[in-house]
Amino acid sequence: DTEVTQTPKHLVMGMTNKKSLKCEQHMGHRAMYWYKQKAKKPPELMFVYSYEKLSINESVPSRFSPECPNSSLLNLHLHALQPEDSALYLCASSQDTVDTYEQYFGPGTRLTVT
Amino acid sequence: QKEVEQDPGPLSVPEGAIVSLNCTYSNSAFQYFMWYRQYSRKGPELLMYTYSSGNKEDGRFTAQVDKSSKYISLFIRDSQPSDSATYLCASRHPGTYKYIFGTGTRLKVLA
């Protein structure tokens, strides 16, 4: 099973709202990723967790707050977002070794900020 | 210069054609290369990955890497309308979890 699940599929939120995106995988992967993807653009890396510790933060604004409660779950907490943050947010996972290159994506959460 | 570059297309071909999708890269340290297929409004799906130079075949798909020219190709034989999607090439900075994607090529296979 190479499935990464994400909830919700769609989210509309106002600029003052607080919401969370959730991601889950049961492949035993210990590296988990958040990407942001705008229309007709490639995925843009935001955060990487390795063994539940934040490994990479690509200078993402603090209105995005990641959390990795355990090895299967990854959250992205959203607060005070801007309309330009509207995008497809993708979660991905991979094995924990730097020699492994297979990365599996979830279906994404389509976020609209009004 | 972007580390991985890809012609955005769109590329339109008739059903049954052989499709060639290409990327170039600039970082000599890249060793593994991945191809993803992304349908509209869906997450990318890993199609194939290949190491260093050479070919790798999987069904109708063949991935090819030429390290001397820093050129990556994906060939699709007997293309089908269901192959219509955006194809992304990618690599990863060695020793890190940082994946670098090309911009993607939109492919349309016409019935």
C-alpha cells in the first residue's frame, strides 16, 4: 500500500480563521513533507520532518505551523492566511534514508483564502 | 539558472504515438531522477525513478538518463488519452530530503 491520505479535500477559510490540514501514511516512512503548489507550477517544498523532528523549513511564514505528532501523522496549522496562500497543499512521505528516492504524494487539500 | 528545467508544453499527440518528454539539469551531484504524473487537481503520482545513466523500462514507459549531457527523458509508447496529464521530472540534493522539480510538461493525447 503506497497511500498517503489528506483531509480535508477542500477548505475555504477567511483571513482571521484558524484551521488545520491533516496527512496520514501507514507505509512506515519516517520522512514526511509539506508542499505548496500553485496552478501550472511545480510543487514547492515548505517543510520536511525526519523521525518526527523538523528537518527543513524553507523560510515559510509563521502563519503556517507544521506539527508531526507521531510517525504516521503530519499536520499543518493555518492562521491569519492571505489570499495569495490559496493553493493546493500536498503532503508526501518517503523512507528515512538519504539513499531512498521514492516519494509518495497524497491527493492534496485545495485551500481557498477569502 | 533553475536546477531542473522542463518545457511546459502543451504537447499534443495523436493516440498511439510515441511521446518523448525531456528535462535538463544543472547540478552534477544529482544521481537519482524521478518522473511523476499529475492529473488535473490531483497529487503527483510517482511513475519511475532511475539512477545515474542508462535506461529503465516499465510497461509502456521508459526513463533514460544521459549524465554527460545532463539530459533526462521519459518515453511513452502507444500513448492513450488516459496519459493526458502533466509530467514532472525531479531529482534530490544528495544527502538531503530536498527534492527539486521541473516545471512540468502538459501532455494531451488526442483520441
